[in-house]
Amino acid sequence: MSSTIPLDLPRAADTLEARRFQVFTARDLDRIPGLDRMSAEQRFAMQVVAQVLPFRVNEYVVNELIDWDRVPDDPIYQLVFPQRGMLSPENFDRMANALRGNADRAEIQRLAQSIRATLNPHPAGQMELNVPRHEGEKVEGMQHKYRETVLFFPSQGQVCHSYCTFCFRWAQFVGDKELRFASNEAEQLLDYLRSHREVSDLLVTGGDPMVMKTRNLAQYLEPLLERGLDHVQTIRIGTKALTFWPYRFVTDRDSDDLLRLLDHLVAAGKHVAVMAHYNHPQELSTPIAEEAIRRLRATGVEIRSQGPLLNHINNDAAAWAVLWRTQVRLGIIPYYMFVERDTGARRYFEVPLAQAWEVYRGAMQRVSGLGRTARGPSMSADPGKVEIQGVTEIHGEKVFVLRFLQGRNPDWVQRPFFARFDPDATWLNQLRPAFGEPEFFFEREYRSMIATAKAG
Ligand SMILES: *Cc1c(COP(=O)(O)O)cnc(C)c1O
């Protein structure tokens, strides 16, 4: 593999020494530096919640990103550490009583499973709808919902360097992993892409693909340079490693190999986009985080940022404005602000749509045009990605103005539509059409798509 750019860019070697990746899980809660400041009751509450929701944090996040003088309000602390309010009072008490009563491991597991089952409803038809088929067979580890873009979940990339408390993919980090390792999954992916010329973007996601060794990542990405795959012009990699483990791009043993791989893909003519998950400017506050961004950009990769709006973490226009301004300064392109979707701790994090729009608008007003590339607030809902464009009044009726940024039917994209204003609504399925209309314009067609998928 040849490199077209000098990757031995000057490193601030004195200050940016390699760091050993060291991780804490629920079993280690008592050993985490910083937590000794908490009361016994607070620590117990964490134990309770961590039995149900996934918990994993690494030493860099604990020591460099969290401001322990501001705990429990610190946004990064809220981003990774379990909090009492993340379970309903009933579920919290059930688990707390089990722990206090010294229930055995198996009982706790059973209780945790039964609580989780109430937290993560997966409507069957909708799941079916996203799994693509190739020559009649379901292709595991992939989703193809929007025409241009295929999502791929490499099986070795289904964990993260730390877990976010609000993760909507949380269920895969607890209990049984049904993401089986298929040794031929790279072949399946490539076969599928070869026969789908309409696909221009491959989005490799997880978990976090950046937990993979470079040589494993290369096994999926290098073959995309084959001639039969010219139509796949963009390779996106979804990651939170720029926050949780920027050393991945700077001092890890195969960091340079990773940058060479990305450089090679760019030099061969692909658009490579690192889709970086960010929630708060504090994630960008360390020299290593900046260095990782600088080195990535030196390969010709674009970094685009996205992340959900979350109560307790970033429900604040000023924080988003600083985040976007900092990103623009560092060469990152703001891409999406999401509305938090269904997740284990949804009640704790959700923000009404009306308020989400106020936060978005407030942030937009504080940044220059280069920061206004972030679209949102956007709901990744079953029919498509729906953006809240604003709140206004039409002929005396207060309404939300909405539009599809992505739709299961591309024809839905960019069509404005209207919902009755509801100050408490937090998701598309709680909205009703404005002007007394019986349903939204896409609903009939969407229902028939589900029916067809169920029948198939
Ligand atoms: C968001 C998303 C995409 C990518 O959409 P863009 O608007 O191109 O960023 C692709 N597939 C699924 C399932 C998505 O949720």
C-alpha cells in the first residue's frame, strides 16, 4: 500500500504519549477513580441501573473528559455513567430490592431480562423491512432502507470504547448477542453491493467499527476499490472513537496503518467520511482529541459530525453553538442533530420536539453559515428521517412544519407537511395531521409497505 502524504506529521510527542486502553464495567464500579466522592447511596443506585443497562467506560474518559468537580451535572459523566432516573421508579425498586436481598446471580439476570423486555419494543414488520435480501436469502449484518445508502455492521465492530447511556442500540450490548460471526460476511457485503448499482454510499457502523484492528477493517474496505464497485463512491465510517479513544488515530500500535488505509482509499478516488458522533464541546477539549482530528484530515478524509439532543447532556443552544463552532475551527463539517429515539432510558433523555427545535434554532443563530450545515432536529423514524423545520401558525392553527430528509419512498423526500402543534410530543408517532386531515400523506403507502414485508 503506498502513501501519498507524509503521515509522520509532527506529533506533539512529549505531551501525547501512547496510553494503554483500560476499561471499567459494572463489576469495577468500586474501583473507578472519582466515584469515591459519591455517597454510598449514589453508588448503590449506579449498581442497580448497571444491572439492567449496559455500562462500560474507559480510563481516558474518566480521567480526561469528565470534570469531577461538576459531577453529577457534568455532561460527560451523564453520557457514560448510569443514573437513578434512567430506570422507572418501579423498575429501580425491583432491582434495588433484589440486590439488597442478596439475590443470586441467576435471579438478578432474570429480573434484568424482564425489565429490559419492557424497555425495548421492536415492531416486527419494521425490522423485517430493513433487512435486505440477496438471491432470496436474508443478508445478516446489513440494512438497506434508503436507496443510495447501505448500512453494514461488521461483526467484530459491535462494541464501543465506552457505552453511551442513551444508546439506541443498547440491547445488543447486554444479554445474548445474536450478531453471529459469519466468516463470509465481507463476501456477502461485496456481492450485495456489486448487484446494487443504485448504491452510492456504504455506511460501516456498529457498535463502533474503529474498535477493529486495522487489518480487519481493511478486509472490508480494500475490496471496495475493485472495478465492479465504482458506483460505491462514498465510504462512511460511523464512530465515537474521536471522543472515547482518540489514541486510535495517533498512538495505538496500528494507528499509522489505519491512516495509510484511509489515505489509500482517498487516493484511489473514494470519498471517505468519518461520521463522528459528538454530543458536547467537552469531548473536543483534549490535545489528543485535536491531534486525532488533525491526523485524520491529513489523509483527505472528511469528518462530519452528528449526535442526538439529550436532556441532562446537551439540552442547551449555547452548548450546541460552541460544539459546532469548535468543529468548524477543527475542520469538521456539522451534519445532523438528531432527536433521541426509543432507547432504554428514553424518559430520562427525551426532549419535546418543540423544545428541540428551539435549541436547534438558538444554536443556528449563534454560528456562521459554515456551522449551519447541521440539519435537524431530525427523527430517524420508521417511514424515514423527518426534520422539524419549525413552528408557525397557518390560518389560525398552530402547526409543526415537517419534511422528510430521507424516505422509504424517495418521492417523499423534501415534501413539506404539517402536524398539529403539541408542546409535549417527543416523536413522530405522537403527532397528528394539521387542518383536520385524517392522516399524513405517506401513511397509506407506508402501511402497505409493512404489510408486504410481513407477508414476504
Ligand atoms: C440516516 C440513515 C442513512 C443515511 O442517511 P443520509 O441522509 O444519507 O445521511 C442510511 N440508512 C439508514 C437506515 C439511516 O438511518
